Amino acid sequence: MKNYHIYVFSQDSCSPCQTLKDYVSTLTEAEQGELDFVPIRTASGDRTALADELEVTLTPTMVVVHEDHDKDMSCDDYDEFVEYHETLVETVVGARAIMQTLSATLDAYTYAHPPE
């Protein structure tokens, strides 16, 4: 099971971000569904907590994280005691670099491209 998440940090006023979004709109629904676009700043101008946590300072930036969880199996209802962790796997900065590596990234970390 692949437990990866692909975040794409962008801003509304960022021309390269718009170029990347236009490119992403040409991808299949399955491919688009694997990408989670996240603003680097909120409407009030504050940086998002996720951008701070992953140390994203430029846009567009694509970040791949591995999602893992720890369960406290000593409890009868252990679903309530699940702690999720995301470990940084890969960071790609810039629209051109993201577009050049996106297909390989989707192959490596998702099921968006079924095996032939």
C-alpha cells in the first residue's frame, strides 16, 4: 500500500503557479486527484501551518510526504488512539521542474497510472 501524499503549494498572484495549474488541468482525473493544492498563505496573508511545518518558502513547490500512523494497541478502542505522522520524502521547487518530474512522481508514489 502506498501511503504518500503530494502537496502542491501555490499562490493566486503567482504566474508560475497559474502555469502549473493550467498544466495540471490537462492531466487525467486520477492524476489530478492525487495532487492536493495548498495555499502557502491564507487570505489574511498568514502562512499556513502546513507550509511552515514542511518549510516551504517559495511557490510553486511540490512536496511528497510519507504518511504513517502509530496505534496504541493496548486499548480496546484503539482507533481513537491513532497518531498520524508525515515524513518528508521529496521537494521540487518551480513550475518547470514540477511539470518535468510530475509523471515520474505520480508513478512512484501513487496508483494514478495503472500497470500496463
